[in-house]
Amino acid sequence: MNSEPLRFDNRLIQDLPGDEETGPRVRDVRGAVWSAVMPTPVAAPTLLAYSPELAAQLGWGPDLLESADFARVFGGNALYEGMQPWAANYGGHQFGHWAGQLGDGRAISLGELLAPDGLRWELQLKGAGRTPYSRGADGRAVLRSSIREFLCSEAMHHLGVPTTRALSLVGTGESVVRDMFYDGHPAAEPGAVVCRVAPSFLRFGSFELPASRGDSALLRQLVDFCIARDFPELADAGAERHAQWFAQVCERTAVLVAHWMRVGFVHGVMNTDNLSILGLTIDYGPYGWVDDYDPDWTPNTTDAQGRRYRFGTQPQVAYWNLTRLAQALAPLFDDVAPLHAGLARFQAVHARCERDDTAAKLGLDACRDADDLALMADWLQILHDGEMDMTLAFRGLIDFDPQAPDVAVLEEAFYSADRRASVLPALQGWLQAYAQRLQSDRLDPSQRRQRMGAANPVYVLRNWLAQEAIELAEQGDLSGVHALQDVLRRPYEVQPGREHYAGKRPEWARDKAGCSMLSCSS
Ligand code: AMP
Ligand code: MG
């Protein structure tokens, strides 16, 4: 198909070795970073939702998005000129163990688009059919998980959290069979394809795979490619470039997880194949949002036993993943000191982010000392002990008046009267301490409110909100998806009439599948 305005420059497949075999036969792919494979066409591609913001950034107007061709291309039934589909080869540590070759089992990249602003955006379909990396699975994705990926990608972007983006959600008109909790209850569900978009989809596992096979030449080629394409500012660093690049990856990963902790996001499957080399949130699967503050909570039932990927351990897991990456990169270094320096950079940047977020979330001019960090730690302990809603509690604190300390501003955040009663004395004591701290702060009340308002979202993609939209969509009604998409465009602004989306988790959602329990089945 012809489409004059689109410019593709598919550097990954031009510059890096590809698999000699094409097509989806499942196989071990050695000495190659990608395999050419076409999306498998679907019965009835229908555009269900798209991101106008992202489309505009790509230089695409409504004429293109609403054309019949668009749904066909982004459902996997056609290509625009310049697209050359491929699946990427990578490995990964899953739940702490090396899992060998994984690769894009159901993601197929279409090309690298050069946008009018000069940026490069890889377009990738998720759920587009089998690839050499499908390992016996069907290469498809269900509507529910596609809606979750579509909405959350864009919500994260608007929250200011680094993330892959989502351009479109296309229904396939086909059903997909999934056993949601792997307990012998398979069911047919509607299928969908999301187009994700990012400057690069390289993951930690992209580098681990050639390293695990002792292929240092390919590893070096991949690192140098990544630097040249994705970190051009480091290209002139000569012999220092590998060290500087690793330090950059560590820094970005630190910033990323600090954002997750700030907004209450739990990734759910932080395997090294699911960590982006650019420090983007990638692979939205059984992720969740913290309702009542609980560092031990994980939405992922597949991880319910070990709880490796619970909310509170995300920074440590990110660090562990970076140590895996460092180990993979070791053959490129004569001396391991730069790798240690990179890991130390993670710690330093994460500590700095923690201080900055403490100041911003509590409305302080700066996080002055250990006392301020302790103030935050005590507050979080109270949220936990009192089973208080994280998002509502931080928003409530914005209305707190240090001249007249009063628990009233936090009433909405409680889930249970008993837990409220049990924590009340500690909370009153804390509010006194907070009031005192605010008296000695340099920010005036309106500056403080502004600072807190920009760090503490009103609207996040609460699990039960996504679930409501999914249940409607499964009946053919996309209005819930569109409404959520719209609310989540301005997550830090109170939007009158949209109180429903800022509310705490209703009782029906406490232990419901899709709300507090999600699995990797998607
Ligand atoms: P995830 O846990 O979603 O990151 O997936 C881990 C690996 O399984 C990746 O290599 C995926 O591409 C692959 N995978 C997950 N679901 C499917 C599916 N339905 N078909 C083929 N491959 C899949
Ligand atoms: Mg993955």
C-alpha cells in the first residue's frame, strides 16, 4: 500500500545480523538479533481506540487514522510501504532464573518511523501472530490485556512516567482461548492487537542472550548499535562509551522505579526481558496500582508464592536486574570497575529521587535531612497500618492546614473503621509533627499545594476502573475505555463530575479477578 508521508528507516534490521530463516517456525536463533516474520492476518480488524496525542507526534492526522487501511495495517492484515516486519531475539532472567532464549513471541515490529520532529519511533504490534519465539503459544493477545496495555501506556505518559506508548487498539474479530488462572478453566475471549511505540524495544535480555552464548562479537555489535541509535550523545565518548552507557542505563532505571514508587505502580513481572534499556516502563501484563498502601502487595497471582515483584521491592529488583546486565556486559570490559561504578550510580540516583519525591509529595521546599526521610517513612507506615488508600491519602494531605491540624482531610482514604481507629493516635501524632515541619519550611501554602498537586495524581488506572471498562468492552461497548482514556489525560487535575474515577476501590473489587488478582495469562 502507498502512503507518501510515512518515512521508515529500519536501522535495527539494516545494521544488525538477522536470522537466515524467515517465517514463524519455532527455533533457536543464534548469531542473530532478529527474524523476519509477517503478522498473521485477522478476520475483521476494527479500530477500537487510538491515541490522538501520539498520532500527532508521529505526524499522523485523523484522515490516516480513520481510514480503512489504518485498521488493516494495525490489525496485521496489510503493510504501509517501507514496513519490514521482524521479531526480536532476546533472553531473560525470569523470577530469578536464567530462562534462555525468549524473544518476541507475539510482538512483531513493523518498522522505525522517522517522525516530522526528527525522532525515531519503532512501531510494534502485540498479539500479531506466531513468530520463531512463540514457543508453542499462539502469538495472540486477548482484549482485556490489550485494553490494559493501551490505557496504562498512555496514562503513564501523562503521569510523567517514562513508558512505551500505545498508538492503537484494534479488535481482531477472532477469539483466543485462555485459561486465565491456569487452573483448568480455558475459555474463549475476544482477541485484539495493540500497536506499541517506542524509540527502542531493546531490553536487558537482548544483551544477556548473546552473552549467555559466549558471542562477545554480537554483544559488542549490539551495544555499539544501541549507543549509536539510542544514545547518540555518547557516540563520541570513544573507549569510555561502554562505561558511560551502562551508567546511563543504571541512572534511567533508577529514575524509572522511583516514579513507580511515587505513583503507586506495581509492574508485576520485572524479569530482565521486561526491563527496557531506555528505562521505559515496558510490557504491561499483570501490573497493578496500589489502593490501600501495602509494600507487600503484588497483583500477579503467578508470583503470589514468592512475591518477588511486590510493590516495595521494586527498587531492589531493578538493582538485581542491573547486576545481571552488568554480568552480561563484563566481556566488553577489561576491568569491572566501571560496572561497579554504574551500579553505584543506580544507588545514588535512586536515593536522590527518593529525597526529591519525599519533598514533592509532602510539599517541602527540599528534603533537608534524615528527619524528613523519617517523616515520610512514618507516614507510609501509618498508611499501611491504617489500611489507607495511597492516592487519596496523599491528595488529602494537600488540604491539610498546619495551623489547625485535623484528621478530617484524610477521612476518605480509610477502607475500614477498625483500622482507622487503631491508627488514629499515631496519625494524630504524625500530623502534629508534619504541621511543625511545615511551619519551618520556606514554601508558602500556595506553593506547597502546587508542589504536592504536581507530584500526587488524582487519577490513576485503578485496577477496578480498568476492569469496569473491560467488562463493557467485552460486550462491544468501548465507551468505558474512551472515558478512562480521557480522564487519564490530565491525572493531576481535579476534574469536576469525574469523582467516580478518583474513588477508592469498591468492596466488590477487593478480591475480584482482574482487580486484585491478575495472572501472566493474557
Ligand atoms: P511476558 O511474561 O508477557 O513478558 O512473556 C514472556 C515471553 O513469553 C515472551 O517471550 C513473550 O513473547 C512470550 N509470550 C507470552 N504470551 C505469548 C503468546 N500468547 N504467544 C506467544 N508468545 C507469548
Ligand atoms: Mg515480556
